[in-house]
Amino acid sequence: MTMRRGVWLSWLGLICLCGLALRWQKSREPVLFARPDYKVLADNLVSHRLLGENDEPSAFRSPLFPSFIALTRESWFPLRLPFPRWQALISASAVPAAAGLGLLAHSPLAGLLTALLVALDPRLIAEVPSYNLEPFFGLLVLAVCAALLCWQSRPKASRAVLAGAAVALSLLCRSTLFLLPPFLLAVFACSADLRRLRRGAALLLAASYLLLAPWAVRNYGHFQAFLPFEQGAAARNLYAASLGYVENTAGYGYQDVLAGRLDTAPLASPGPVERMRDMALAEIRERPLAYLGSTLRRLVLALGVHWVLWPLACLFLFWKRREPRAQLLGAVALYFFVVHSPMSWERRYFEPALPCLDVLAACAAAEAWRRARRGPSAGPAPAVRTSGRPGPAELPLPPAPAVRTSGRPGPAELPLPPARPPGWLAPALAGAVGTLHPLCAGYLAGETAWLRWPCRMPASALSLLRCAEAQAGRGDKAAAAAGLRRAQSLPADDPDIRARILIDQALLGGDRGLLDQAMSISSQTVRQQAIALQGERKYPEASLLMDRLVALGTRRTDALTVRGAQRTLAGQPRPAWQDLSRAVALDPADIAARVNLGSLLESRGRCREALEQYRRAVSAAESLPEERIPGFYLALARHYRDRLEQGRGPAACRKDR
């Protein structure tokens, strides 16, 4: 059976429009801020030219996605759509991309079925009104699959490099495919049909990892540690897995696990990340069989999440077990689930693999239809051996040409299956990869320049602000004040920059009226700067900012809680107790204030009062809807409550009982 190209494209266009319409309608809903990290980082890239928060760099796992969001917000960018609309376009782009893979892997019918599955999948549609990276990362996974198919069709050095560059690009978005290159090399060694790709193994590995060098160097410069991808997430998930946990449930998940085992004071440390990896490895060494059993359980449960797609995918892989294209797609899909099994996971981790699974499932349906109609298909001609050992001569013969269904000339028809990817696919992938890599590199270069030479940048409000802060750090307050006055005279569309100029002027001159002006522009910026100063142990300056927030009644409960934490760290327990007590009086349901107050009371030996605060914090948190539960503070409150109830608190608490 053949299908006219025009008919196939018409059906594909209709399915793509349906998928786009469903996603565009979903994009009208309010933006979900369940995981706003990428939005925060993108805003900071635009306002501060720095991948982090304020002037604090971050070893975040995705420079690519924040860079893309930031690009859509740049004033010179011509397509300034709201990001939910961009997310709809990104998600809808997976429909034709997956259809193309289905066409390459099996037939036009498989391509159309794949497009239909991806277009109507409710899990893919649900991710649209958000800043979550799953739709974006799913496109990168499809690009990796397409690059591998291009490499398999023509095992050239340039295509091995293209496949590696696609993997490297995915690693700039999420570290999931970090072990995919060695995994693929193992697949090549085990499959006689893919052994010829081993010649490009060194190029695949080099392109996959060497392209990450600029970001590894950047993170080493900031953190004196080799952090090419992320900081914290893998350690948390591995630690939870070492204790036998399978899934990070919504709301508070693994943080309950962490707080139950790690005694970290909430006022003194943002989290126990630095200790988790060593504890996880120690736990695995002590109980390797238990960890192996939990890993297998996680793998089985992860595969069960897609219990309809996996049997169809396995059926297609069985039917086409000698087909290199099917083997490559199956390897990528299986790897995605295997690599998550050693760590606790969330269901969203597997959403980027859904289009690839849809391809395999649709190919199985198309193959079943073909077998039912005509019996098993011949497919590509078998390899012709010219020697007793595998070699280049074992290439499959080209498939038969397309068969016309009418006696008169008509539109071109697609053979089943197509011989190889079209000639334009590899250049198109190279263009996409070659565009997104420089996007990340451009923001990285800008960050380096702004941080190292702030006073040499072209005159702007941001450059003058950065230069003045550098001069103030060197003690040249007169030059810093002059630079801030000049910065204030220049136009600045970003309210964050205008507020920071006023804050720095107030800190240099002690003019509280300037702080009030900064508050009127952006109270959130005042709060962020106070926390940044606290991190630098500049407690008097941090207290000055928080005093204005409290005095003006802006975010009063939150301001009192933060100022109470600052005063505790500054060694002022009585003023800290007053602030936290006022915060609890203003909002009895403020869990953060109660946990901080309980911690302060416990440190003063008033353990019965501290226990009451922990109990009330737990009760208030558990009464909230699941999506609003403050997981970190709930976990800490439970841990400290249980510890005091079991008599495992400090010696002062045992006396207090």
C-alpha cells in the first residue's frame, strides 16, 4: 500500500492544527507557578545578565531553557509573545516532529498515527500553561532521535558529531541524557546491525561532552567544584532512593524524607544538600541488596506509568528486531526509564519520552494493520554477506521503488518504508543545534563580561549600577555615589534596576526616603536585596531594608519573619523573638513563622513552648490544599515535633520536660 504525498501532508496538517488548537486554548488559562525556577532565572538574565538570582550566580541544571525564555523577553526580539503562547507553540511542534520519526521508522500510516497520539495526549497538553521545561526538553529528545537516525542511514563523521551535539544540547536543558552516549556504545556492541556505528564512537563522545566545557568552567569559577549541570537535585533524589522511596509525590515528597534524617536548623542553613550525597552513598554501601531491590521496583513502576504504550512498543521492537532504526528508538526510550530508576522520580520526568514512546506504539499499530491486510511485510531487503565476518558489505539493499496506484501520472507517492531520511533533515538539525548552542553561549559571554568588567561596559543604567557596586566594594564611595546618580538619570525600563539604584544610594548616604521610593517601585526587590545582604553577613544593612518593609506594612508578616531570622543570625534573640511572635499574632497560619519561632525557643531551652509551635505549624500546613503546602517547613516542623515528643532534643529540652 502506498499513500500520495499530498494526501499524507493534508492529513498531517489537519492533525497538527488540531494539536495546536488544543494547546492554544490551554494557554489561555492562568500560568502555573508550581516550579517557577526557570522564570526567575530568565527574568534575572534579562535584568542582571546573570544566570542566578540577583547578583548570586547559580549552578542550575538548565542554562538553555532560561536563555530561551529570556530571548522571548528581550526588547529587540521581534516575536514577543506571552510565554504560555510560546509553550503552546513548543508543545505543538512535537506533533510534526514525532510524525516525521514515525514516517522514518516505519511508514506514512505510522507517521499519521504518531501525530494523532501526540496531538491528543492529555499529559502533553496539560504542561502548556506553565514555565515547566518538559515540552521543550521533549523536542530536544526528538532531535536526538532524528540525529541518530540520520547517522545510522549514512555513518559519516559529520553525522556522528551532529548526534553528539544534539545530546550536548539536551544536557544544557536537563542532565537526563548524560549517560546516553556510553549506553548507545553498549547497544552498538550488542547489535550486529549497528556495529558499523562504532567507528564514530569517539566523535559522539567528544561532541556530547566537550561542548559542555564552557559551562563546567563557569561553574568551577563560581563554586570551585565540578558542576557541569546541576546542584542539589540529583543528590536529593539519590538520597531519597537510598532510603527506599520510589516517587516524589506532589506537595512535599522527598523533603519529608530529608528532614526526617538530617537535623538542619531552618534559621542557619537553607538546606542539607551538601551532606546528602555522602549519606546516600554510605546507605547504599551498607545495604546494597535493598537498594538494588528498590531500584528494580522503581523501574517496574516507571514502566507501568505508560502501561498501554510499552506493550505496543515492545511488540514493534520484537517484529522489527533486525531493523536498526527501531533499535535506536527503542534504546533511547528504554534508557530514559532505566536512568531514572536509581533515583526517586516524579511522573513529569517521563513526559519528554512520551513522543518517542508514541512513535513506537504507532509503528506497532501500523505494522499490525499491514500484517492483517497483507501478511508480514518484507521491509528492507536482507543484508548480503560477502565474507564470513560482519563488515561494511552487509548493508541492506535499497527498498523497492514506490508503486503507483493508477495508470496515469500523479503526485509523488511515498514508498513503505522510506529508504532513508531526506537529505534536508541533517542540515536542518545542524541549523537548529547551531542556533541554540550560541544562544546559551551568548548569555554566558555576557554574564562573564558584566561580572569581570562592569565599568568597561557601554553606559546604561545596569552597567553604571554594577560599576558603582564594584567601586563601593573597593571602598571608593565618592565614585560609587557619582555613578549611581548618573545611573538614575538614564532611562531604565526594568523596575528592579531602578529600585536597586535607590537602595544602593540609601545604603551609601543613609537616606531612608530613598528606601521608601524603592519600596514604591518594587518591594520584592527590597526584600531580595535584604536577603542577599544577609547572605554576605552584612546584618546592619539587611536590617535597615527589612525595617522599612516592616514600618511601611508591606508584606508585613513575611517581613517580620525574615527580619526575625536576620536578628537571630546576628545574635539578637530578644528582638528576633518579638518579630516572630508578632508575625504569628498577625497570621496564626504562617507556618514559616511558627517553625522559626519554635527553633528560636528551642535554642533558648523553652522546649514545651517550641513543641507547641511545631504542632500548630503541622496542623496549619496539613489543613491547606495539597498544592499550597509549604513542603520544606512542613517537613521540618514534623521532624522537630517528633524529636521533642520522643525526648531526643537538646539537653536543655530534657530538663525543660
